Amino acid sequence: MDSIDIEILKLLQKNARVTASEIASEVSLSVPAVSERIRKLDSSGIIQKYTVILSTQKMNKNLVAYMFISLKHPSFIDGFVALVEDESEIIECDYLAGDYDYLIKIITKDTQSLEAVLNCIKTVPGVQKTKTIVTLSTVKNTYSILP
């Protein structure tokens, strides 16, 4: 990967729908050369996927919360992970080192729907301890690492 690939990636991060022609004019390459570079970035796995980012406000999902979760024993991991994968309002789940086992990010409509998600999580066998933090506002939200 060279500096041109990095510039191509930055342009795609800003707008994944940018055309190869627009990228070519920005990085001073031909359209076929840009297309080939993007194909190589795709096939090498550097680009994982192209996606759409929805507006939480326009989707009426105005409440963001983070929940730390401790499980009693590793034997409860499968049941917990199954719930996380099925719950659409849990948009991220990280396995941690430290006082808690997992950190999940929840985006939901309001406090009532947050309460329902939290109660659902707390009923999962093996969930021992939780700590929930509600976000007041987001200062920065970058969806991908910078190249």
C-alpha cells in the first residue's frame, strides 16, 4: 500500500459511492488504474465492506447507552453472545480485559426501550453484574480507522 492507496481509501471513507472517475481526478491517475487499485484493496481484505450509515435521529433512535457486563463464568458466554447477536438495538459488543467481561453499545428510541433491552440482558443466565452509562451527546464518531 502506498500514498495513493491511502488517498483512495480516505476518499472512499468520506463517501463510498464516489466514482472511480472522481477519485482518478483527485489522485492524478487514470480511471482503470484507480479501479484496479480499489479491486486490489478489496481482494486483499483492507476494505472489509461498503455500507450505509443511517441517521439515528431520522430513524427515531435518539438514546445511546453503553453497558458493562460481567458473567459468572465463561460457560455462560454462548448464551450471552446469542442474545447480543439477536438484539437489533445492540450495535456493538466488545470482549474486555479488566473488571467487566463485555462492553455493549445500545442505540434505542427512548428510556422505556432502553429499560426493556437492559432487563432482557439482565435475565440472561450467567449475567452477574452490569453498569450502564447513558450518552448525553457524541463529540466524535469515526466509523473506521484512518489509513
